[in-house]
Amino acid sequence: MKRHLTGSILILAAISAGSRAEDKHEEHHLVKVSAEQLASLNLGHYLVQRGSLKDTMEYPVEIHFDPNRVAHLTPRVSGVVSQVRFGLGDRVKKGDILATLESRELGMANSAYLAGLSRQRLREKTFAREKRLWERKISAEQDYLAAELELQESRIETEMARQALLALGITEDSLKQLAENKNALNRYAMVAPFDGIIIKQHITLGEVLKDSSKAFVMIDSDRVWAMAQIFERDIRRIKPGQRTAITISAFPGETFVGEIDYVGSQLDEASRTVVARVILSSPENKLRAGMFGRLTLFVEQDLKMSDTFLLPRAALQRSHDGFVVFKQEGEGVYEQVKVQLVSEAKDFAEVIGELSLGDIIATGDTFILKSLADKEALGGSHAH
């Protein structure tokens, strides 16, 4: 009986050890995702940091375009639209010609510049001749001084005509080509001031435009402002440089990380709030003006002393005995890491587990990663 009991204990110990090994194996399982699978997934990534939910505050946030990167384009001359090269929704590069106008006003300005340039060149020759004659005592000094005065007046007239063209948006290269008779006198080109997307088009072929007509509105959509409304009672706890995480209603499961860039100086009288700005990158025009979401602010500046980690709830997936997250180990390679949930709020969770500051975890469609991990585990295909 004693021998049988000892054997049973050994078997139970072996089973327990095997179970612990399987748990540890599951905890550190690698999931490899192909490039095609990655393209079809809506995966975001979050930089792990320590902290607790009591050190966070949440505020409503709205996305705005950076007003410094919004251009309301008008022709600086009146004219008839002869060509429209780009339209609504097109992505353009700085310097691209958006449309071309035939402008009498521009033709007259170009003619004035060319006429002034011709007079200047003629008077330069006259002045050079009068200077030589005066130096040789052949002509009077009065003739030399008169030629110099006329040259100076001509140079001023030419410069004024040149500045008038520059004010119309004509470039130095265009002026050079104009002087070499390579440009049409009345052709005006509207060009893109920066890389961006055309979001409004108020111009059609053959239309007569005035110099105040709005032709295009374009934006640089690669950078946006997230504007949060901070309650008056919390202003003392807010300052530039604090880390934030933003969730947008249109992209559930994704988290956009940034820092407070600016805190407003004036309270809104009605809501008793002040604005705080976070500048976010928005590749491929993902974040759009008017979108709403929530900003989570990490109040404490030194979170490294905390015993727990703050993660987006969208990063957590349930396992048979708790939760797991997926730590990025490379392009398309994720390690399944087991974590223990301490507490949770609407968007964030407080966890403990084998994570480190600076680890990058996946958010969004992590249930697909969990499904792939389970599939490999069931099939006996384990990677380390």
C-alpha cells in the first residue's frame, strides 16, 4: 500500500510539473504572422509603462487638422481656367501644378516687367557709353550724370515690376524663363504649397475666377491635433510633456500615444474647461478632423517605481486560466505573455506579469493572434 501511494504521488507530481511546463510554454509561445495576414489585420502597438489606474485621468478629445497645415488656395490674379490637373481627394506634392489660368492681368504685369527689363538693359549700354566719353573728356559730365540717373530710375521700375510678379506667386525660376521668352505671358499656374490632400475643389474648366475666388482647400493629413477638454479642478495636475494615450471611437482597440504639447491659458466660461493639445502622426489620413474619443492622461511623471503595468484593455485576451498579451519581437513575430489582471477601467487595465519597460505589445485584432497561437498549440507546432 505504501509503495502504491508513493507511485501515485510521483505520477501526480509528474502531471503537475507537466501542467506547469505547459503553462510556461503557453506563456512564452511565439506567433508568426505572414505579411499578407498583417495587411488584413487591424493591429496597433503600445509601449509598455508602469503605473496604476489611480494615476490616470480621462477626458473627452476631438481630432482637428493642424491649422498651420491647411491651405485655402486662391488665384492671385483673375482669369479663365484653362486646365485642372488635380481634384477632390487627390494627394499632391509640394510644387505640383494644380490648375492653370489664362489671365489678362498677369499678361499685363509680365509685359510691364519685360518692358522695364528691356529699358534697363538699353540704359545700361547708354550709361556705359556716356561714362567712357566722359572719362575721355569727350562729353560733358552733365550727360554722364543724366545717363546714370536714367539707369537708376529704370532699375527701380524693373524691380517694382519684379516684386509685383513675386507678390502674385511667380517664382524666380519662372521670371528667368520669362526673360528668356520660354513662358507664355498670360499663363498663371496654381501650385501646391506643401505635400497633402485636396479636400475641397471649387474650380471647373472654363470658369472665370477672381483673385479672391476659393479654388482649392488642401491639408497635410500626416499630422493632426488631438484637443482635450481638461476640467478646472484638474488644471494643477496637467503640464506639457506628460504622456497620454488616446482611443478613437472609429478605431476600437487601437491606442494612439503622445504627449501633452500645450495647455490653454483661458477657461471656457460655459464648460469650465481648458484645452490641452496632443500632436499625433496620422499616416495614410487615418485620423480625421471631427473624430471623437478619449484621452487618458498619466499623472505621475516617475512611473518606474510602480509594481504594476498599465496596458490598453484591447491588448488583453482571455486564456484558460487568466489573460495573455502579445509582445512584438520582430516584424510579424509576437510572443504570447501571460499576465494577471489587477484592476481595469474603461480603456486601460492594471496588470502584473513578465513584461518590461519599453516592451511593445499588440492592440486591436489580438484575438486573431490568440486564435493563431491556439491553433499552433493544438497542432503541436511550438516555436521558441
